[in-house]
Amino acid sequence: MTKQVAVLMGGWSAEREVSLNSGAAVVKALRGLGHSVTAIDVQRDIAQLLTRLFPRPDVVFNALHGRFGEDGCIQGILNILDLPYTHSGLLASALAMDKPSAKKIFAQVGIPIAESVVVGRAALLAGDPLPRPYVVKPANEGSSVGVRIVGAGDNARPFEAESWPYGETVMVERYVPGREITVAVMGDRALGALEIRPRQGFYDYTNKYTDGKADHLMPAPLPPALYAEACRLALLAHQALGCRGVSRADLRYDDTQGEPGRLVMLEVNTQPGMTSLSLVPEIAAHCGIPFPELVEWMIREARCDA
């Protein structure tokens, strides 16, 4: 049945450009399916704008990434306006976006995680809070924005205090060597696991969103038992956080000491990218779910928090 769909994209987070690309792909797919689509580059008056739309949207496709779009803020607005929306609700979005909070929940349900501490910027610049190598991360950003690996022999500071725009606290996580694995979850099932092999460096923002910077191996070349375990952990993380719709779990597979290796959960992304280079659409396609069908399913499953 044809729906009136508002697609939210853009915004003002560090992931604005990625969101615009996701939104454009979703708009194209929805229009191809025959839906009536209003594309909205989100500004700070989004609540007022949504109340003025005519006809009123039947559903909102949330293609926002980063702060405000996937941390519970826009979800709260849509709950108040009683507009069904795609992806996870307010609480799950907030928990998943805040990496220290998500890690606590993962640990409670038995999901393996890397040791980490949360410190102030000044404390990190004064000395190593963990033995090197370790990873420096903003506590609540996505797409590897601001992520840096501090190696054993590095002389440079983790960052310059004046150029760190991600808040007063920093999450420092023990570096897990090995391979980059990501698992797509759709509703109550894990679709499959994919391995990402950057051609140089680690899977940072540039490697994620520049064509040709990383190779994707689908299905991930893991031992069958480890492949199944990666999918199990991703679904468990999705459920433990209270996610709905589509999510993507990022893990490391440490096989540096030989097989079988160990899986470590890094984070869950409740607003995975929907671009031509995005991982969830690629995994879904491998499972026989073309992009338009994936988008159709997402708007069909859209809802507000109870």
C-alpha cells in the first residue's frame, strides 16, 4: 500500500555527508516502490516542520547519522509527535550511541568486550591510562569519527587538546588485533557476517566512505562455528540493547595466535549506513534481499515507542 513517507537526512553532526547519501538512496528506492516521499534536510526546527507537513506522514524513515539522529534525540521528538519511525527507539538508540553504557550491557549478558576506561581529556594527555597499544574513541560518535590508534612506539600525542571537539571525556579501549567483522541484524535474525579488509591503515572514516579503500568479503571467511558465534553475539547485542528494525554489530576477530581465535564486540550501530558502499545493504543483498525490499521492510516495521 502506498504511504506518505518523510525521509530525514543531513542534520548537523560530523556524519552529515554520509547521512545525505543514505537519505538520497532511500528516497530513490521509496519512490521506485511507488510511495509518496518528502525528503527533509533536517535543521533545528524539525519538530515544527513535521507538524506543518500536509499530508501528515504515515511513517518517517530516519536516515540521520551521528549525534541527534541516532542518540535518542530525534526519536524522542517523533515519539511526542506520534509519528512511526524506522530503526530503534529512544532508549536503545541512546544506549547504543553511548559506548561505555553499551559495553556495560554487553558484559552483563556475557558478550566479550575489550577492556576500557573513560578518562578526561587532560588525564589522557598526561599519560597512558592503559598499556599500549590502545584505541582512543569519542564516547558518543559513529563512523569511526575521532578514532585513533596509539601504538607502542608512537611519539605523537593521542590528539591536540584544542582540536578535540568531542566532549570532555574520552573512551580508551585496549587494542584488539586481528580482523574486522560486521554482522547485519534484521528484526529477530542475523543476516550474516562480512569481513572488511582495509587496503591500508584501519577501517577509519576515510576507508569506510571512499570507494576502493577497503575490500568486503561476504560471507566472512571464518571457521563455521566462529561464523555462527559472530551472528549469535550480534543478535544478542541487538536484543540486550532493546533494538528494533535493522542494526549492525562491529566485532574484532583475533586470530593472531592461531585458530580458533576470539571474537570481541566493539559496538552496535542502530542507524547503519544506506549508501552504495554500506555494509547492511550488501549483506542483505547476499541473502537475497535487494535494496528496495530492505527499505520496504523497514518502513513496514516502523513504529513509535510504546
